Amino acid sequence: MRLLAPVLAHIAAHLAEPLPLDDLAAITGLSVWRFATVFRERVGMAPHRYVSLQRVRHAQALLRQGATLAGAASEAGFCDQSHLSRRFKRLCGMTPGQYQACQTNPPSSASHS
């Protein structure tokens, strides 16, 4: 994992920016194809999927802090709000708006009458 530590740190620090595979591979000194293989073997998913997951997690944190959907999308590195919504729903099973509503209005237990 030591080989990938600088790449993982770079991804975390630059989520809002484009993260082309060839730039990530260059950090390790590996070819793009070798980098993708090593990354998948050591992290358990392809680099693109990892970046998407990290961006969605960052968007979740922003939404918990009260960010707007558009603001969270932009800050987390998505090109627009609909891109965030598609990725978010695929990874979390709900839309960002539904997630944010759950955070601000947690389900209450049955009321005692």
C-alpha cells in the first residue's frame, strides 16, 4: 500500500479537481495500465470507482453540514448536481436530497399517546 499512499493522499486533497488516470499513474511512476491493475488489486476497486466513492463521501459530509446540493456537487468534484445525484443514488440507494432530509429530520420513534 506504500506505493499508493501518495496517490490516495493526492485524491483526498484534490477531489474537486479532475483526476485523470494518467496523472494518478504518474505519481507512482507506473504505466497507466499497470497502475490501474495495482490499484485494483490493493484497494479492491478501480481508481475511477474509488474517486467516485470518495467524492460521494465528501458530498455526504457537506450535506450533513448544511451545504446546498449544487454547492456539495461543485465542492466534491462533480460537474453538476445531476451527476452527483446519479452517483449518489447508485452508491447510497437514495438521492442527495433524501439523504439531506434524513440528516435534518431523523426518523422519530413511534409517539406514545
